[in-house]
Amino acid sequence: MSAAATPLTLPDYRQQAPAVAERFAALKRRPVVLEVKDLGKTFDAHEGTVTALQGLSFSVHRREFMCVIGQSGCGKSTLIRILSGLEHPTSGELLLDGRPVHGPGLDRGMVFQSYTLFPWLTVKENVLFGPRMAGRKGSAVESEARQWIEMVGLSDFENAYPYQLSGGMKQRVAIARALANQPRILLMDEPFGALDAQTRAQMQEYLLQIWKNIDITILFITHDLDEAVFLADRILVLKARPGRIDEIIEVPVPRPRHLDQAVQPEFLATKHRISELIHPRDQRHGELLSIPRLTAVGDTIE
């Protein structure tokens, strides 16, 4: 999809359109790391067969940062679990570097929303876990682990245990642990969703710094519009269940990104477009609840 296909009509966006188009043309000249072809997923439930995903087809290019967003229940987490190999699709095909994906593998790193560190292991031992399971040993592996810990800014905590860390620090360790296996793609399932707003903003900036400095492709699930626009090169918007591709939006916000850009026209226009797709105007009023009026003070609150 070209930049012109995304209906952002602000004057500032139009002025930047040629540069934006060239940026995405360059991205698409890079090799395809992940290719999803006509992916579908159904579940057997008490009420019958439930279709979670239907006919998904898209590609992610090397060093691209793609976000996936959609309404709750649209299949975002199901998609990333299939990509990680934790679940199998009902139909379709996944290719990583042109090779079919049939289960978990070291070529994909995974970071979950919940804190999944081993509580009985130190920060360094958590980061070393993957390489050691792969049969790698010796001082060189420990040196690499320290480099990853340094990259996420936790060198002073390599001997600390998870209970001694804040939520943001735990997720930095989780990122370092996922990257220690040197995967081709990093899959992230709402990794900052449990953090407070301030820590979340810090983690977003940390992640962009890490991504900038290593050869990694990222696919990032989120429900937060601002987070998607701040992080992504492209945003894949899913329709409500069954999850289907509604639109793939090329984010015109220049890089490097900084939090002040959240008030710029390109940022706001992109956010507005996503909101229109996820929450169409005719669906924005929620169902009225049958709640009896329990106040008799004569106020005019509506």
C-alpha cells in the first residue's frame, strides 16, 4: 500500500508525502523476513465453531517495525501465538526467510505482557537460559549475555533476582532474554500493557533505541493507538472477529521518534485514521445499561 492510499489529508502530510513515499519504497526493497499467506484460525467452543482469524496475508520486511492493532477480541494475540509457533493455524501458511514455520524456534523471540522471567534465576541467568538450552557454553556466551544486559541498561542489576526489579526493568530483561538467541524477528504481545503510563513511555523509547542498534525485525501487538503510531513503520489494523485485515497504514511520522511528536499533525492524523477504522462513527455509542437511577439530589449529570 502506498503512502497516498492512506487518507491523511493535512497540509503538513501532503508536503512531506514525497519523502514519506521514498522511505517506504526503500523499506519494501529490503528482503521479506516474515510472510503470512491466507492465514486462518478456528476454535471449537461450547457455542460451536468460532473463527478467530480469516484470510490474513501480509509481509514484514527486514528491520521493519510493524504494529498490529484492533478491537479487543479481534485475534491479535492469536495471531502472534501462531507466528511464535505456540498455536497452529487452521489454514494458510507462514514463511520465515522463505521457510515454512511449523512450531517454536530460536529464529523467533517472544516477549509477553505478563512477566515471564524465572523467579529463581538472576538477571544474567535469565538471559543465559536460551543460549544454554541451545547447547552454548563458556565465557564467550556469558560475555554476550552481559552485552545484552548492558544494551537494556541493567548492567548494575545482572545479579539481581526478578522480585528485586520494577515492572519496566523486568520487561527489559525479558527483551534481553529474547534477543540473546539472536532471532530473526522479535514478537511482542502487548509487552507494556501492564505498566503505568510513565514507565510505558520510557519502555517505548528504550525499545526504539534497541531496535535502532541491532539487526532485528519487530512485530508488536498493541491496543494503544498512540503506542502504535509512535513505534511503527506500518500499522496492520484488524477488523473485529473474525480478524481480517482492514488496512495497512504507513506511518508518516519522521524518524527518529520522540514523544513531542504526539501533537504533530502527521501523528494526530494517523491516530485519527486508526480510530475511524477501529471505532466507526455508527458504532461509537456503547450499549445502554439497564441501571436504575439511585440518586435523588436533583442534579443534571448526563
